[in-house]
Amino acid sequence: MASTVSIKANAEHSTILGKRLGYCEACSANAAKYTCPRCDVKTCSMECLNIHKAELKCNGIRDRTKYIPLVKMTKMDLMNDYYFLEDCTKFVQNRKRDQRKRFTCLQKNLPIHMMRLQQAALDRGIALKFMLQNFSKRQKNTSYLDFKSEKIFWRIEWCFPQTNENYVYIDKHICEDSKLCDIVDTYLQPSSKHIIPGVNKLANYQARGVAGVSLLLKAEGVQQSYDRVTLLNIHDTLRESLQGKTIVEYPTIYVVLNDQLDQFHIIDSDDDLKHEICHINHILHRCSGVQPYNGGCLINAKNERKNRSKRINFFSFEMLPNDSSDSDDATLNEHFKAT
């Protein structure tokens, strides 16, 4: 008797819901039972629910920031907004308690091996900047200084934009004395000694060879650097190519076909080069007091440091001037005009 009453009650409840929600918008055959919190689509079963998610690419999660006109706002909407603000407050408080999020820069010293790597780069006329430790690029960086040989082994990101999938290859440890043409040749003329996954997709590059490609270094430390590049001499060593440049973590080099160079914003004017050299000089002088880099000769700062009694500490990305003070900017402009 009790089961019969419950069945009738459920049937009546379904009838009431069907009248209120109408028919299922997925199958149009049964009375709707559910309303999607995100897109308000009415469905009758789990099967129809999955169909509507697939067709509308809906995740079924209510959009908590969806705009609701004030005239249509209900008490439930007001409470939802209140709970949303409460969750935002909790999120901020949790980030304040998280030591990894709380202490990210604040002029903290670099680890000793990174300080020595940065100093070695400065000795070579390279302004090496490090990002915060939580950034993925910082975590991926495998560049290091070999203390015994005093050679820098760079991580290099090679980008091949003239392919269907924009292939990117990584060399984790490349000696600074290696020539760029020899490194690129391992991709353009692969041998059995170098097994590179997917290198057969570079057939367009391999047909041109080293003579048919150019190398472009992603520009850093110049105006509008997000889409600007610097043309490199493919026959130079890696050390010679990076001299006088700003590098963030590790160099990103684009391998471009010679007939496609006009598609890139290459820094080739004298004004841009002067601005770049001025920026390098400012960093070298501010960080270590070494002599300015004049485009071809850099006085060896290592010998000069031996004659100084005090050791200078070097700091992370925030201490190197992308965010320099007004007085520093004025000094930069005066030096730029003088050159």
C-alpha cells in the first residue's frame, strides 16, 4: 500500500515538473526533469543531458559571473553573489598564507649557482635575467655554468614557424663555443647519431639546408619586444651571437627560411641597435660596474673584479631594470643622446 502511494506521488511530481519545465529540449519526447545550471536547457534523462553537453559544448557548471539585470534579480541570485564574494575573499586569504605565493620577489638573493651564471653572462656582455621561481620558464631553465671549464651551457628553444604545426625543439645543454650552423645542422641534416622525434616534418627546411635559412633571436629589453627579433650570423658561435643581447632565462631562436624574412619584425635600424646597446651598458654598469660594451670589444670584467675587495651581490629579475626608476631613465636617455 505504501509503495503504491509513493509511486503515485512520484508520478504526480513528475507531471507537475513536466508542466512547469515543458518537454525535454534534447529528445522532445518526454517531460523535462532537469535544468542545466549554465545554459538553462531542459532535459529528461542523463542520456539527453550528455547529448546537450556535447552539442552545445556545455560543462554544466553555473556561470557565477553571468550578468543578471537588476529587475530580474531574485533573492537566490543575491545570495549566490554573496557566496561568490565570500569565496573570493577565501581565495585571497589562502594565497596570503601560501609561502610560495607570498614571497615571490621582494629583492631576495639568487642561489649561488644562479648568481655565478648571471655573473658569467655579464662577463660576456650578456644581460641575463631570471624570472620568479614560480614561473614555468624559470622551472624549465636548464642552463648552467661549468665551474671547472668556466663555460656556459645554454638551454636553447628552437622554433620552426614555417611548418604546419610550428614545431619547437629544445636543446638542454649547448656549449657556448658551439657554432650556430653546426647546431641547426643536426635538425636540417639529421644522422643516426642524433635521433630527433618528428624531425621528418622539417622536410621544407631540410631541402633548403643551412644556406637557405636564417636565425632570429627573440628580442628582449627593447621597445615592443613581444614581436621583435634580432638577426643572427649563423656562422658565429653561440657566445658571439648572444653578446650585447638581453636574455630572459634562456634564448629563443627562430629558424626561418630566407624568403620568409619579411614576415618578421627584425631590429635592423641604427636607433634600435643603439637603444639595445645602451640598455646593455646600463645593466652591466648597474650590476657589476664593468666597462660599457661598444658593439665589438668588452673589457674583461673578471680581471677587474679580482682587484676589487668587495664582492657584489646580484639579484633576481626584479632588480634588473625593466622597471627602473625615473633617475635611471634620465641617465639612459642622456647616454642614448650622447651616442
